[in-house]
Amino acid sequence: MKNNRLVVSFLMLFGFLIQAQAYTEKNLLQKHTDLKSLEKVLIMNQKWVPYPTYEDRAGWDKFLGDYKELYIKQGEKKLNYQWKVIKATDYIEYERSGSRNIMENPFDDNNKAIATLVMAELAEGKGRFIDQIINGVFHSCEMTSWALSAHLGAQRSGRSLPSNKEHIIELTSGDLGSLLSWTYYFFNKEFDKVNPIISERLHSELQKRILDTYMNEDRFWWMAFNWKQGDMINNWNPWCNFNVLQCYFLLENDREKLAKAVFRTIISVDKFLNYTNSDGACEEGPSYWGHAAGKLFDYLQMLYDGTGGKVSIFKEPMIKNMGEYISRSYVGNGWVVNFADASAKGGGLASTIFRYGKAVGSEEMMHFAAYLNSLTDSKKGLESDISFGRDIFRGLQTILYHKELLKETPSHTNAPYTWYPETQFCYMNNKSGLFFAAKGGYNNESHNHNDVGTFSLYLNTIPMFIDAGVGTYTRQTFSSERYSIWAMQSNYHNLPMINGVPQKFGSKYKATDVLFNSKTRTFSADIANAYPQEADAKSWVRSYTLDKEKLKITDTFALKNAKQNSRINFLTWGKVDISVSGKILVEVQGQKVALLYDKKVFTPSIETIKLDDSRLSNVWGQEIFRISLIAKNLKIKGTYKYEIVKQ
């Protein structure tokens, strides 16, 4: 990674330009194996599983150590759990009002209860939790579908009420499938002691819903088997494929059938790797890293384990780049660089970051993971880490690697700059405490906001000029109505409105002539093409230069027509004072900056945006502010300059 970045920085010194998103036939996994080779190296009959069998009580005592009682206590809380019924109208509500939670919340509670009971029984081993596990298993088997109402549009009917004529593999059906596969693996003999129909029914449902469906269907978009130019491939691909891979490795003991299924996942995951830029940036943002690069890592780890290490791409530079994106995007004190739907708060799961770093040989990631883990008491940190809900794989892996994580040296230092030339993300920071992030890109990225050319600025880790993020997901969030939501619009990002027109959604609306110069510490992009034709923009070059004390922003533009005064928008939170002409003061949590502008050119205004969505208010409080600099005169071409100076 270090050498790779040195090459990139050398190219940047001489103004290296690069275009956004391109699908490249890398096929990294298929270059490492084919079907015949794979079949020979598969470890059969679950001999690859790195955990004790249920009967090995000494093994579980040693494996869980001091945390055995914690799992048991968590399970005891579920001994009298009342399994929740998801009604038909709960599914239909998604179509009626757009609400997802009315269906998702009880379903999620049930799935978490199963995982908690499974871990409690593995910890105690006395059979005390078996009946409740059986109740959860049988309750799940009786459900028509394991998919969320929001995702059942993949049915041929396109409706949100599940059909008994087909099965859908999506994020949650896959998660529950993998959880129940582990449940079958650990407890099928115990179930048989109660009644053999339990294991028989569970295996049958997993066979129909996951194994057969995966092999017989190629229409699910995330598989990307029918991918064509312009289609998106995002975190769904590694996430769903990882769940399928778990189910097959845990249930299928016919070598030929297993090889065909595993190789099918390899072909599909290669599509995700082909779509992902080699620079490793996650266009979905840090909040989604755990489900994109993180799930890819889980997939690669299971593929490694299931083949005895014979199929591995952990040494590929791209895989390391994808991992280190999460440490590079961490600003500090829980704040991260958040583009698209990502939240401004986060950092990632320490255990996943550590395991990933260890696999790819990244000391940066391992130190960062230890740093995140050090922010809480080690025991409480593990208590939080082991509660992975329905993701039992990560819970078990956390325990497996936790002692190693505790031995790692905690540290995290922001690099002077990080440049992702293909994804067009740029981070810079200086010794005075300013951390800057900006993007080029295009307006059809995964979880896209129309935000080409936007920036965020932090002072001593505190966000000063912000990206608001996204509110609670509803039907509207992922529909044709998406860009009616204010948070998705460019006029609620740190960007200009050109002739009164904001940016538009679509792959053709993109940055051009994107340039990063590490010597001058300047990032620039022509963002004119991110705006529709009615903006009448020939060019609009937005450039950012970070020096020792301030951020310089320059807009150099040429328009076909000047129909409406330019409006330059900035989003912030905290206290804003526009009373002094030419100088806007912003104070957040004791940190102060001034936005300087030419008072002869602009008139400032401020708008308060009330945040009535908890997903936003939990980050920013009850309100944020949009500062607008409105040009006093119509201009067909010219240059606007602004500075953000530390106070």
C-alpha cells in the first residue's frame, strides 16, 4: 500500500488525471483457481470449522474464557422470549405508507433471540436453551419468506407481501439462512434427541430457500451474472454471497455439488471486484465499509478456511487498499468522512478491522483496530463486539481473535494526504488541526447523493462544514422519489447552484478534469457536467487548497447564459454569525473558524433546517444550517474566492 501510494503521489505531482468508475475484468479469484482445482482442495464435512463441537465442553470453556458467563446471562434473558408474529399487514404497510420498521423490527428481534440462545447453549452446554432454540427454528421455518418487505419487490409480482411460490435471497434472508445453518451444524444431533423432524425440517427449508435457489436462479441483481454497462454492483454482492457460502460449507457434503456452488459464488464476487476501483475506496462511505469490504473479507476468510488456504487473494494490493480505506477515512473522536448515505459518526468494528488487517498484512489496520478497541474498557468492548445480532460468524470470529487484538499497540495517525484517483476521493490535513475531504465522482454511485465536488472540513476532529448524511430508510429512500428528499440534493451540500439549478442524478452527471497535486496540496474538478443542460454551464472548476492555517476555495466558471444569480451553499452546525460583512463565524463545540468572502460580490443568508429524523438528529442535534452566498450581479464568467480560516 505504501509503495502504491508513493507511485500515485509521484503521478499527482505532475497533474495526473483520471476518469471515474470503470468496470475492469480483473477476475482476481478466477485467476487463482478454476472449478477442477477448487474441487480438489475443498475441505469436506465441516473439518474446516475452527470452533469446538457442541459436545466438547472443555473446548468451549477454553474458547470463551471469561466471557462464558456473559453469553449465558444474555441467553437467560431470552428463556421466556415470546416469538413475534409478522402479520400480513406488516408486510403490506411498506406499500401503504413506506414504513419498513413495522415489519423489520419484530423480525430482527426474533433473529437476534435465536443467535443469543445459540451462543448461550454453546457456552453452557446443559440443554437448558434447546427448547427455545427449537421454538425459534420452527417459527422461522413456518414463515413464508425470510426476506424483508422492502426487498420483496424482487418477487415476480413486484409486491411486498411474500409469495409461497418462490424464494428470494437478499440481505436478511441470507443472514438468517447462515445463522440457521450454524444452528443446524451445532445442534442437529440435539434436535434429533427431541424429535428428528426438527433437523429434517430445518435442513429442508435451508435447501429450498438458500441452496437450491442460489443454484437455480440468476435473476437477482446482486449476483451480477447478467451485468451490463451502467448497472451497479454494491455491498449486496459480497454480503449475500458470503451468506450463501456459509450455508454451503456447513450443509453440503457432496464434493462435486459443493465445488459447483462455491465456484458460482467466486464468479459472482469477481463481478463485485471488477466493479470496485483498484484504489480501494468505498464509494458508499465508512458506514457501509463493514458490509462492502468487510463482508468481502468475511467471504474471503471463509473461502480461505474452506480450502485450507489454497484459494486466497489476500496478497492482492487491491484487497489491502480496500481494507485501509476505513482507517484513512477516520478523522478522530468517532467522526469519519461521510459521503453518500454514510453517517458522519462511526469508525468500524474493531474486531473485523483487526482480522482484515492481519489477513492482508496491514499494520495500519491492526493498530487502528486496537485504537478503536482501547476507547472502551476491554471487557465492555468485547461485550459490545460479541453482540452481532444475527451475524453469528462475526461473533465467533471476534472471540477467536480477541486475545491477539488486545496485544496489539493502539495507534491512529492521519496521513498528510490520501488520494483515491479512480474513485476521486481526496483527504488532506495539516498541523494546525484542519482535516479536509472532497470528492469528484459521478451521480450514480452506490447510495448516491448528488454531491459531485462537495467537501467537508474538520477542526481538531470536529466537523465544521458538513455532509448531513441520510435519514431513516423508507420506501422513498430507494425509489424514484429519492431525490425529492432534501439530504440527497446538491443544494444541501457544500456546492453551488448554477443559474438556480442543482445537480442531477445519473451516470453522465459527473466530474471531469479531476486533479490532485500533492505538492501544492490542491484538489480540483470541473463540476459543470454534474448539472443538467438547463444550468447552461460551460465549465465550473471548483478547486480546494489546504495550507498551514486555512482552506482556500476557488470557483472559476463560464456560462452560456447568466439567467439567475449564483448561489454558493455551505452546510454547518453549531453557532453561526453572519452579522459582520465579509466574514461568517462558525463555532462548534469550542472550535471556531471564519468563512471569508468578498462583501462586494456576495450577500449572505442563513437557513435553519430542523431535523425531525432521529437518524440525523442523533448526529447533529435538532437543527443544522445552510449558509448561502448569493452573488449580487449576474456574471457569465468569472472567479469566486472564499477562505475558511481557523480562529
